[in-house]
Amino acid sequence: MNALRKQSGIALLEAMLAVVLLGIGLIGAIGIQARAYTALSEATMRSEATLASESLVGIMANDQSNAANYVKAGAAIPPALAAWHADTLKVIPNADITVAVTTTTTPSTAQGAVGIFNNRHRVDITISWVRKAGDQASKHMLVAYLADPS
């Protein structure tokens, strides 16, 4: 009988220890899941910024003669960018977007092309966003060169 009294309560102690260890494991799993969600959200924003930038380069490549109309610095949105800008803000809320276009004119190297000049446009697109308050700003930058097809 004496041996039984010494063993009483051990099962309860083991069960309580198991619950504590399970709780620590669950807290760790929740922490990993929260970090994975943050990384996924950031990757989604980055891919949306990439798609938006590439889309604008495609639009500008089809309208090179009006490349200067796509410049955006500050709050003013040029009419040529209005639709693209609105679409970008739908997928990247509160994004700060700048578009710079630098045009250089060089003489044509084609044989017999005297007095013909080609335009080359350097397009710098920067999209910045903050995923949640207090986070550091993320930035996506794209530099593309567009040359007249002639």
C-alpha cells in the first residue's frame, strides 16, 4: 500500500507536462505560419509590381512616338497613364509610382540613311509600397530601353 501512495498523482503530472509541451509546439507552429503569410504577401506584391511594370513597358513600346506623355513624377497623373495607374493601385494599394523617360536621338546607321535619326527611350519605372504600417517600404525598379523599329 505504501508504494501506491508514492505513485499517486504522477499520471496527472505527466498529462499536464504533455499539455504544456503541446502548447509550446502549437505556439511555434502559429509563429511559423504568420511568417509564411508575411513572406507570401510580400512576394505577391512584388510579382504584381513586376507585372505592372512589364505591362507599362509593353504599352509604351506600342506608342513610342508619345513616350514623353508617360512621365509621372509627383501626384499628377498624365492622361496616357491614367488607366494603367488605376489598375496598378487596385492590386498594390497606396503604391507610390514614378515613371521617367529619357529620350536620346542618334543618327541612323542604316546604309544610305543620311539625315535620318533614331530615337532611343530609357524608361525608369519605380513602384514603392508599404505592406502594413510600421514596415519598411518595399521598392521595385525596372529600367527598359525602347528603340524606334526603323
